Amino acid sequence: MTSAAIPASAFSADSPGARLATRIAFLVAGFGVAAWAPLIPFAKQRLVADDGLMGLLLLCLGAGSVTAMQRTGPLCARYGCKPVVVGSGLAMALLLPLLAIAGSPWTLGTVLLVFGAALGSLDVAMNVHAVEVERGARVPLMSGFHAMYSIGGFGGAALVTCLLSWGVGPLACTLGCLAIMVVAMAAVAPRLAETPRVAAGHSLAWPRGPVVLLAALAAVCFLVEGAMLDWSALLLTTRGLAATVQGGLGYAFFSVAMTAGRLGGDAITGRFGDRATMQWGGAVSLLGFAVLLAGGRLETALAGFVLIGLGASNIVPVLFRRAGNVPGTSAAMAVAALTTVGYAGQLMGPAAVGFVSHLASLPLAFWVLAALMALVPACAGRVVAR
């Protein structure tokens, strides 16, 4: 332990300012990564890149995120969350304009790698900070924090899309986003709590002990979310339930339901507890898969997407809460390990669905997702017992 170490018992991280700063940090993370999404077609056109090359370039973002997540846990454990949240948030803001002007595949790939690293570091640090604030508050707050990420994602994508449709160039769009993010991080910096600092026992954050189960369940949830993003439209269109231009409705309904569920999730968790939240949330998601895959109408399928989103909405926040409070384990290391494995699941999910779909069918691949989701209610008792 360093001479400046702050013991966990010395203070409560909760305060109105710390709660606000945590919410803004989640908002900035969602806003920043979503602001890049509408610019991808412009980057593809600028580089004259085919789909294969763009796939490799986009993989750089995920690779940077996963690599940084493993190393951010030890940094937060040793130095606290505050410098990591502020530094990574500002780095994301400053890198956005470079994504809009990168003139070669090597340049764009490098910028995406660093941008992904900043996103991964912010993701871990803000979740560790959220765990500490919630612990001090002694009431559930995690679902509300995660809802802000979804709201930020909607805001970033909507803002850039609107600006582009009004004739604003990609660089000007990113400069506007940069200004918004810098102002937001300036508001965050003085309000972040000083979180406990301990000497990290490992240079990389890997799941150990009880965190292994939590990380595995997080990977399942993130895998499902990634599959919904990449395959929901194709599921609707190939089954003849929606025209091509309506394919995005499935993920839209899923996202809105998940955000709504998280906005009310803290009240639900506070009233019924973590175990019931996982059991009933998993059950509702399973019902959603059944409705989605058994129905023969668009309305029925959309109802299935809503049920999946509502059911899954508060499972990941519960897992983060549990990981941050594993006895004898640094919250920073546990949260970093869970985030790394969960994000890896989200990256691998679309490819896994595609593989099963190629061997059998896309509906069968979604039934496999449902089977994996059944692990959540089945393991809820073990998660809460630990």
C-alpha cells in the first residue's frame, strides 16, 4: 500500500455531487462512442475501403477497449478513479475529430485503437466509482447510472445524425461533440469522490474466485445485447416480418425497453432485492425470446424485443454491484475483470450468432441465446449467496 493510500473505511464516497458526476461520466461514455457511429460511412468512403477492411478497422476499437480494461483496474486500485475518469473522458473527446479526418487505414486504425482504449478505461473507472458511490449511499443506484449510458448513446447518435442531415461536415460535427464532452468532464472533475487506493496485486485484471461466475453471466448478457444490435434486423427481414427499411425497429424497441427498465431499476432492486431482480429479469427475457421466435407477426416480434430488453435491463447493474462488493477483493480489480469479460462477450457474440446461423438457421441461433440467458435465473441464488 502506498503512503497516500486511502482506506476504504475512512469515508463515504456518496454525495449529491458524486452521484451527479457519476451520471455525467456514464452519459459522456455513451455519447462519445455513439457520436462515432454515424461517421463510419464517411470514413469508409474517404478511405475507399471495402467491407473487409472496415471490419478490421472497427475491430481495432474493440481490441483497444479490452486491452485497456485489463490495465485500468490496477490503475484505479493504486491511484483512485478520479484521474482515470477525467483523463480517459478527455482523451475520448480529443480523439473524436481525428476519427473524422484520418486519411489512411493505418491512421484510422491507430486512432480507433487509442479511442477504444480511452473508452475501455472510462468504462471501468466510472463503474468502479459507481460501486463506491452506491456503497456509501446504501441504496441501489447502479441501474440509474447505466441508464445514463444508454441516454448518452441516443443523444450522441441523434445529434451527429441531425447535424449531418443539415449539411454540417463530419469534422465540424466532431468538434461540436468535443466541446460538449469537455464541458461535461469539467463539471465532473471537481465532483468525483476520492475512492479507496490499495496496492494492486496483479498487473492485469482477470476474473478470480467468485468473480468468475459474475463475469461469465455478464458475458452472456453482453453477448445477447451485441447479437440484438447486429442480428435483430436480419431476423425480422429474413422471416418476412418486416421490410428492409423497417428492420431497425427490433433493436430500437429493445433499446428503449432496456433504458426504461434501467430508469426504474433501482426502485425495483431496492424493493425486491438482487436475487429476485436476476430471477424475474431472466424469466422475462426468456419469455421475450419465446414470443419473438414463436410469433408470426411484426407486432408480436416487437413485443418480444421489448420483453427481452426489460428483462435484461437490470441484470448487468446487479452483477457490477456484486462484483464491486466481493469480500477480500479490490472493487477496482473485480469490476475491471467483469467489464473485460463482458465486453469480450459483446464482441464475440455477433460472430458466434453468425456461425450458428451458417450451420443451422438464424432462429436457432436466437434459441441458443435464450438457452444461455437461462443461466441467469438459474445462477441467481449462487450469485447472491456469495
